[in-house]
Amino acid sequence: MTFINDSLRKEMEPMLNSLKRPVNLVFFTQKTECRFCVETRGLLTEISKLSPGINLEILDFQGDQSRARELGVDKIPATVVMADENLGIRFFGIPGGYEFASMLDAIHMVSQSETELSPQTQTFLDNLQKEIHLQVFVTPTCPYCPAAVTLAHRMAHYSPRVTADMVEATEFPHLAQKYNVMGVPRTVINESAFLEGAAPESMLVEKIRTVL
């Protein structure tokens, strides 16, 4: 199965040609691959072949438990987008459909080592005294979800106190039920605060304040 056709590859060329530093995609699967593990591995393999600046590492979730814990991976399929260091940017589930754009944004952001956040948001993140975990629940058919995922990933990229996950709701229904995900995107902040929709940056900051 081919995931990236010639037309999509052509659209990706500007991003691929602008990579400034290597990006590592660390993918966790298992010997008997989970639902969507095969498809996710295939998609990531195709992405990694498009540029020498994108490196794919495939690990076994059971056999590499220490690395999984180190990178905050507790379920599969899981993809960590990182440079040499872990930046807290994770995808749980296949980054397909509209979420393919979120994956490309994450790769570009890590490679450029730049985060498009306002000075006010950067100051807020600079002064965080508490660890913040953002889980953005999405579906591949949601056109508004990538904006919420990318914003969360930007915050994780900027601040070592923030980690941010894309969580594909239909692949992890027990989590969708746990967090009462009735619509997407839905951002869960430290298990206790929730934000609906593709909210602007300032609104996410204000919601994070409620858990500090």
C-alpha cells in the first residue's frame, strides 16, 4: 500500500527542502502488530524515505520498555518526533487524514528549531513551575483538529515543562470514554481541565492557568 502519492509528494517538497537539522521519528510497535501499527509504520517509512534529514527508528514496545518510559510512551501505535533530544512531541495513533498535516508541521518545527508562539505565551511558559501534559483528542476526518494539535506541540517544543500528545480517539476508545470525548478536538490538560475546539493560543494559556 502506498500512502504518499506523487501529487502529495510534490506538495511536500517545499517543507522537505527547508529542513535545517535532522529529525528523528521514533516509532513504537510490537511483534504482533496492533491495529493501525502496520499502516502507521508504512506511512512513517514513506515519509523517512523522502529526505535524508528524516530518520526513522522502529522499536518494540514490550522489548524496549526503558526507552518507552524515557519518551513517555504508554500505548501504541506511538510516534515521537524529536531532534537529538526529546521535545515532548508525541502522536498516539496513525497521523492520517487531516492529521498528516500535524505530522508534517511537527517535523518542520523540530527541524527549524523555531516555535511560532506569541511573546506573551513564551513568557508564560518560561515561568511555569509545574509540569503540563496536553492530550489533544482527534479523528482523521476532523478539519479543525490539526490546529489544536500543532498549538499543543508548539508549546511542548518551546517548554521542557510541557508534553503534548495527539490521541486518535477512535483508536483509543477507552481514553475517549475516560475523558468524555463527545466531539473533537478536545484538549485534556493534566487530567483535570478541558478545552473544546480549535481554540486560540490565548484561550489555551488561560485554561492551563486553571491547573497551576
